[in-house]
Amino acid sequence: MTTRMTMPASRSETVTPTWWVIARQEIAELWLSSKGLGVLFGFTMLLAVLSYLASADAGINLLDARESVGVVVQTAIGLGTLAALVVSADAISGERERGTLEALLVTPVRRGSIVLGKLLAATTMWVASLVVALPFVIVMAHGPGVAADAVAVLGVAGSLVAAALTALGLAVSALAMSNRVSLAVSLTLLLFLAAPGQLPAIQANGPLGIVLVRANPVSAGLQLANNVLVKQQAWADQWPFLISPVGAAVVLSALAVALSSRLELGGSR
Amino acid sequence: MRAWLRILAAAALIVGSVSFGADGASAKVAEDLTVVIEPGQASVVLGQNLDLKLTVTNTGSRATAPLVIHLDITDPSRSTSVDPEDWTSTLSKPIGVLAPDDTLTFDWNIQPISGGTFAVYAVALSSGAGTLSTSNLTTVKVQDKRSLNPSGILPVAVGVPCVVGALLLLQLRLTRRPNKKPPSP
């Protein structure tokens, strides 16, 4: 990242928060380079193929129309959060590896602001994924009449899960001394978190399975999507599935900012 | 001694005839069952469901053993086999014991997953029986139905990646660094 910190000339001028300056620069770097659009292009390609296949199956009744919407929404959440996780896992360890972290650390910016700015920038990856997923979800959900629910699930559950995983990736990136380690650890944690969703129904409905699914922000978010879109359950009954995504988003964001005090050059060579 | 041998031989014959008789009775029960699938021919469009009506009758004079009806689907014109599990969630249905002259009728819902002409039949069998009763053959013609634009998703599935891809290409072109040519001598 190139550091161009514009400090106010006098106290009378409005002072731009430093985290916002960092966020703007990171967002510009993400979206003006091919990195952001490249990841987004891969996301749209996968979602396009899956949506087409799910619609074709629903068209010949091989898949219930609501179920096909649920599959696409869950995939959009999964892939969108994966994209955001990959970007955030590269945010600090990538700079450390490229040798640009040093220039950032010598600027008169608090380390917490650096991390907060980077967190906001990485979150835009999810926002972009959400925006490009909306047309797919709206068109597919139009038939069974669940467009509003599908958009709400994507916006609420997806955004909470994405916020939690983006913060997780950033926390790992702050600690990892190499980009490769950061990505490997982040992806392994994501796989670990996604595993309860693959439990057989008989185990998922047992007492331990219920706790595992609800305590895990990823599986809780995906279960909420399934409950609302496929099982047609009321939103009022979904609060147990929102506790862990909200908690994880808050705790992991705080952890990522707290870990900023441990930001060091480390493996920069 | 000879008398003992005669007694043993007679006992062996009696035991043998009883056991053979038991096997014969089982086989007879299976032979005395009729299984009919209706309609004999059906035509559906891919995606539609079809209800088959199965009638199992015990025409014998003895009650059957507990019966299981098993449905099978095949495509006689092709070498590849059809997986009936894709057509119905239940391939085998236990129907219990049928008393003499008793008839049981039930529906079996199937949903074809590919186009073509298929042969559907059912068999009635019981555990330990040496034979089974086979139904008539029902021919199911499935008209293929494929849409290029299912649920109107095609414009989105093509358009969105095209827009993002075009933006990516434009960005790559704009940010491409010009090649520095060495000054000509």
C-alpha cells in the first residue's frame, strides 16, 4: 500500500479520521487493481453456473423451487464470505511479505486505525459479492414468491457471517508471519466452521448437533437461510441462529483491532 | 438290525417329505400371487409425476408369507441401466400377509428424470421364498422437456459475469503499463 497521509493544515479544518483514510486507500487498492474484480468475477461465474443448474432442476421439478433458492442463497453466502476472507487474510501478512508494512507503520497512524481501515476495506468484498448475487437471487426467488425473504437472509445472515469471517481473516493475518500461512490457516478455519453444516440429519437434530450448529456462526447463518427459505419458518423463530453470528462478528472484530498492538514487521525480508 | 434300518429309512423319508413340502408350499404361494400395474401404458412430460396403481391378489388357498413389493424401471432400448432410486423415494414396500382371495391395491408415485421409453414392472417376494411373482410390464413414455432459459435465469447468468468480466478487462487494459522501448540508435 502506498502511504499518502494528508494531515490537516490547521486545527480549524475538519480532521478526517485516520481509519477512514486507511480504509479509502485500501478500498482503492483493492478495486482499482485487478485483485478485487478478479475474485468477484470468479464468484459471479460460479454463482451463474450454480443458479442455471438449480433453475433447470427446479424447472423439471427435480428440485423444489424454494430449495433451489435456498441452495443459491447459501452458496452466495459461502462464496461471498470466502472471497472476503481471502482478501482479509492477505491484508496484513501480504503487506508484511511485500515489505510495504514498514512504510505504513512509520506513519503517524494508530495501529488500531490501520486494522480498522483494512477491516472495512476487506468488507467491501462481501458488499460487492452481495450486490452481484442479488440479481440471481431475485430472479430465482420470484417464482416461489420468496424474493423479500431471500434478500433479507442474504443481507442479514450473510452480512453477519461475512463480518465475522472477515475479522477472523484479519486477526490471522495480523499474527501470521507469511501470507501463505495466513491463507492456509484462514481457509482451514473456514472448513472447520463449515463442517457442522455437513452433519447427517440424524446427528444435526441431536442435542449435540443442535448446539454445534447454533454455536457456530457459519452453520447458524446457513441454517437460518434453510429455515426461512426452504422450511418456511417465521423470522421471529430465527433469533437462536442470529446469536452466534452477531457475537462472532463483534468479538472477532474487537479481537482483530486488539491484535493491532502486536503488528510488527516480523517476516519482512 | 434290519428292522431298525427300515425304521430309520422310513423316518428319513417322512422328514424329507415334510421339508420338501414346506418349500413347495412357499413356491406355491408365490405362484398364486398376481401383481398388476395400471395403466399398461402411460405418457408424461419430463418433470411430471405419474401415479401407478398396483393390485396384488392372493389367488391361492393359503395365506402368504409377509410380502414385499419391489418396483423396477429399465430402458430396454439402451445398454445403460436406469437407476430407479432417482425416480421414486421408495423402491420396496412391505405389504404384509395376504389371506386367500385377498386383494391389496395401492398407488406408487414415480417421477421420471430423463426422457425416453421405459419399462416399469414390480415383483412380489417374501423372505425364504424360492420364487417371485412378476407383474405385467408398463411402458412409460417420457417426453423430454428442456428449456434454455429456466425460470428466466439465463439473462442474469450470462449478463452478470459478462458485466464483471468486461469491467475486469477494462481495468486490466487501463492499468497495463506501457512497454518501454529502448531508444533507437
